[in-house]
Amino acid sequence: MLTAVKALGPKNPPLIGHLAAFRRNPIRFLVGLQRDYGDLVHFKLGPLHAYFFNDPEFVKDILVTRQGNFTKSRMLQRARILLGEGLLTSEGPFHLRQRRLAQPAFHRDRLVGYAATMGEYAVRMRGRWRDGATLDVSDEMMRLTLGVVGKTLFSADVESEAKEIGESLTSILKMFDLLMLPFSEYFERLPLPAIKRFEKARDTLDRIIYGMIVERRASGKDHGDLLSMLLMAQDEEADGSGMTDKQVRDEALTLFLAGHETTANALTWTWYLLSQNPECEARMHAEIDRVLEDRTPGFDDFPNLPYTEMVFAEAMRLYPPAWGIGRAAIDGFEIGGVEVPAKALCITSPYVMHRSPLYFPNPEQFDPDRWLPEARQARPKFSYFPFGGGSRICIGERFAWLEGVLMLAGLARKWKLRLEPGHPVEILPLITLRTKYGMKMRVEAR
């Protein structure tokens, strides 16, 4: 039986440890840990032993090499009250089965069709913008990516419900701060206002998702989208069984939410960074103009937009949508000369890693040239991991790259965005990395 060896780390206050500081601002807390104690730090969150890892080899060890020794962290285990047994929350053989059944929806031939929708929606949105208007770009990107994921994965037009869905999702994400508290399993049954808001938001999303499922089952029509695949899927490698409505709901809701929230955040931060770096913006505009001329962007344009892709990659370096990744150790193990006990929480953070000067000189600077092929090859793989790694790497990674680049190209062909003077810009690390005050920007015709 392994026992925890004293690793470098802060002195732990009695009873709650560093839980209050971590909950107050987890990113600031982790940045401070790395600065003061290095790349393998021990601390406590309440009674729980926690370890923060900020070395690419440590990240690889946890996410890939020893991935079988870990389950999802408490945050995603608690997310089951919303997402059920979806891909983000399920474990073991069931997770592998569900991933295998959903994977065909993200194959190349499907992405070609998705790209056409992405381009069309970007062009539609840019047609609604007006020169000189001030927009909350975070709201605009949420509406845009919500429309795309609804159309591509579910053949549904959900743009009219964007406001309701967005408000529900915000309520749910804010609720997770409460659900992470020790013993929250007990007070989630109480009639607290926050609990009631969460339940109302969950009911709203269930109504939308189950409505799609009921309608599709009744029609019996195969739309060739993710929803049809989930409804018709049979596990030929096991018992040949399909999914219940509840299983389809869990997967559909997981991909519905994850498929728009993360890309919307990444795009919002990209527009902000471009507004602060006009030389990079001008290079991106020149590439887009040369490649697209006046066409709607599509799948075949993606490989011809390398600088636009580099811009998106650099934005996700500075502001990765999934800012932190947690795993719970099943058995104790040794790493970096330190023994980590069973049940310990193991934390890695793309946000912190991506700002390491060891791998990214002048890390606070926005520099898309970091993503030239020779620069990429000179860095260890897990110095950059916005989509995670191992068997649980984001199933929609290729979808997200395609969407991010084509959205930027479609909108930037006609417009540039400038931060509204005096608008505060601050991160809000919920499950994803949101903007605390939105992103008020002025639309300018190119």
C-alpha cells in the first residue's frame, strides 16, 4: 500500500485545506502553485489529497501512459446530474462502447457536409452585422456555434431557442461551483433557489433534446446526422444492442453543449486577441481574401488557410476552453520521484502549461508563428493539449478545428472587430473558460 510522500507544496490549513482559495479563482491558485513550488505540487482540498502536474511528461503519463489507473475527477462525476452517462462522464467499457458508436459522426465524409453548414451560418451572421454596431461577441459566437451544432449533428434549427438555451447553460455552469462543495450530494435535494434554477435549466434542455428524439423516432427517417446514428446504432462488437432514449439523450446533450460552448469561447477570445494585434489580423485578412475571394468558405478551403489556423491555435494556447483537466487515481503510483496515493486528485492545466516560458518564449505575447511546422516539432507533444489526450481526447477535435477556422474566415472576410473602449476583459474559469463580463466589441467594415 503506497502512502503519500511529502511533496513540495504550501502549508495546508486545517479541515478545508486550500478549498476556499481554489474555488475563488482556480487558475490564479494553480499559477501561484507552479510559480512558488514547481511542476509537481501537493496540496489539500478539504480532506482530499491533490497534486498539480505541469510537465509534459507528467501530463502524458496521466492522460495516456497510465490512463487506465484514473477515473474522471469529482467535477465531471458530479456533472452526471445533468449529462447522465454521456461521453464526458461515463467510464470504462461503457465509455468505450459509446465512443465507438458516436465516432462515425465525425469521420471525414461527414465533416465535408458539416463544413458547408459552418460556412453558410458564418455568412448568414455576417449579413446581420452592421457597420459601427456594438455587439457582445461572446453572445454572438454562442448563437452562431449553437446554430451550427444543432444543424450539423441534429438536423434541427435551434437558433430561435438560442437565448433560452444560453441562459439555461449559464445557470447550469454557475451551479457547478456549488455542486463541487463537499457533501453537496445532500443539499442538492433541498429547495434552494440555486437548485431550483438548475432544475429549471435542466428541464429546458431535456425538453429540447427529448423533443428531437421523439420526433426522429416517430418519423423513422435517417438524416445521416449524429442523432440518426445514435438512434440506429447497434454495438456489433458486443451484444448487438442499441441505445435507450435515455442513453441517446445523455450523448446528444453532452455533444450538443460541449460542441458549441467550447468553440464559442475559443472564437470570442480569438476576436479579442486579433483586435489587440492588428499586424496579425492584417496577415489573416490577406490570406482569407486571397483564398476565398467572394466565396462561402467550405471544407476544401481549410488546408489553404494555414495562418488562420495558426491564429486559432495561438488563441487556444492563451485561452484554452478546457482550462483544467482532473483525474482521480484508482491505485497509488509513483511519478517524478513522488508517491501519489490512491484516490488522490491529479490536476493538469492547459492554461498554465500553455504559458510556460520553457516551451513558449514570451508566453503572454500573441504570436501565431509559434505554430509554424518547425516550431511545433521542437516542442514536446503535451506542452499543448487544448483537447486533452489519450482515449478520452475530445471526440469532436477535428470538428472544432474546422469550425473555428471557417467561422473566422467567413466573418473576417467582411468585418473586423474592435474592443469597446473601457470594456473590462477578465477570465471566468467555470467548467469552460468564459469571459467574465462578456466581450463588447464594435463592428467595422473592412
